[in-house]
Amino acid sequence: MSRCFFAAFCILSCLLMAEGRHARAETSYRLGPYEIIMLSDGESAGNASLLVGADEAMVKKYLPNGTYSTAIQYFLVRTPAKKTILVDTGSGKELLPGLHALGIRPKEIDAVLLTHMHPDHIGGMLAKGRPVFPRAKVYVAEQERAYWTDAAMMKKAGPDKREGFVAAQKVLAAYGKRVQAFQPGDLEAQGTEILPGIRAISASGHTPGHTLFLVGEEGAQMLIWGDLTHAMAIQMPVPNVAMVYDVNPSEAIAIRLKALQYVSERKLPVAGMHIAAPSMGMVRAGDEGGYVFTPIDFAPVSGIELPQSISNDKKAAPAGKDAAAAQEAQP
């Protein structure tokens, strides 16, 4: 079914802003000498109509209201080499206020790592057509760069997706020689190191060059998994549910299954761009199949406002079977 994907991204961003949940550095997680801070454009509800492969019984069981919690998140990484790195930039509406709240100026960003080039991930890259980050190198998978600059692919995708291609091309053109295209590695090999302490892992499916980033050093690492999931309430217990946004749904499902097994077996903390705050947590195998996500303990960043959806004494509920059980227990 043909859908206006770019419009959907824009509508979602507008809904998030309308809710009044502004981007702030909400959670900080330390991995030895590395620090990962979540920034947010806000949270909202996605409609079950955006799911692919979810039958009526699944929706009724996991999404009784016909909606799921979603968000637009991105992450700031501080490394022991004193580098300040962004992983994605969200829709762009709240990125600069979030950085300002941390006392960070755009010229202090050393690198931007892009999980992929959908509008809700590259929206903060440009302002009035010019680069927001004057010094930063931009890291993107070669497969992703090739896809969004392929004129034949753009024509094949149709008019409803054209704006997404144009947006990606503008970002690549504006940053020019500062764009560093890389070849991501395989998950089992922990990807390919593109910067000290940061490894890029191929996760093709959502887009052709969708990339996961493994941050930290052996024994203290976190997997920032980009858009591996969008609808946690159903994609954790039923990982073979895809999204209309997926360029190749079967590949997106395959890498999700592979990654969930990988992180659960290794007890590796994860972070996701569409996981509601605090957006970082642990994954374990569910008792009846699928997986369960549980938010990790986090440290609020001193002096930074927390969003309306979470506070120091109220953490997000687990996603998956545990979430359904919690909902059933409510009056």
C-alpha cells in the first residue's frame, strides 16, 4: 500500500512538539570513561495501522488502545579522548536547545554518526540550508549514502518519498568532504571501528545502510540500535512485526531477531531512537517467546529539566509481556 512516508515523519514530529515535551538531556549513562546522554524531541503515540505483519489478535493483546508509545531520541557521547559526538540529530526542532542546556555549542561537536538518513534522524543537520556543525565530520554507511543519492532509486520510490531523498541529498552536499562514508561490519564481529571506542554494525533492512553503533570498550559497552524497533510494546514480544517505514521488511525483521538475541545473551545494554524515555535498558528473552525490555537505572543530568513523561521517582515501564501485564493490573 502506498503511503506518504515523509509526511508521516513530519506529522509525528509536529505531534511531539505539540505535546510540549521539549528536548532536554534527560538521562546520562556511564560506560567506564564514556558517557552517553539522551536528548529528545519528545514522545507521542503511533497508530497500529503503521505495523506490518500484526494481525488483529496481536494488536488487541499488545496494543489494546490501537496505539503504541514512540519517541524521537538521539544521543550525545563523550569519550575519554575528550571528543563530543552526536548519534543522529532528530527532527531538528529541539536539538540546539538540548545542546545549549548542556553548555555545548555546535562548533564543539566533533562528529555526527548517522544510523540512517530518514528525516527524523537528520533534521538537525542543517539550518537555512547551511551546516549546523561547522567542525564536525559526518559518518554514514556507504550503502546509505549510495541509496539516497541514487537518481533511479529516487524515481522508483515515487513522489511520496521524494522529499526524503531531497533532504538527505542536501545534507550530504552541505557537509561535502566532511562526509566520511564507511563500510559497517558484521554483528558477530562487533562491526568495524570507525572512531576509537565506536564500532559500526550493519543492520540493513529499515534502510539499505541502517547502522547500529557499539560504544565503549570490551566489558563496558552499549549498543545504540537506531531504528531496530519503533513500537516496543509489540515488536519486543513479537519481533517479526515490521513497519511501513522499512525499505525491506524481511531484512529488518531478520536483523532485529539477530540483534535481540545477541544483546540478551551478552547482557549488553542498549539505546534506541524510538524508545520512550529513558530509552536505555536491558533486553532478556521472554518467558513465552519474544523479548522483554527493562529500562536501566540512570543518572539525571544536573541542572537539566526532565520531560513531563518521566521524573526521578517514576521510571518507564518494561516493554513486552511485562508491559501488558502491568496494563492489565491497572484499574
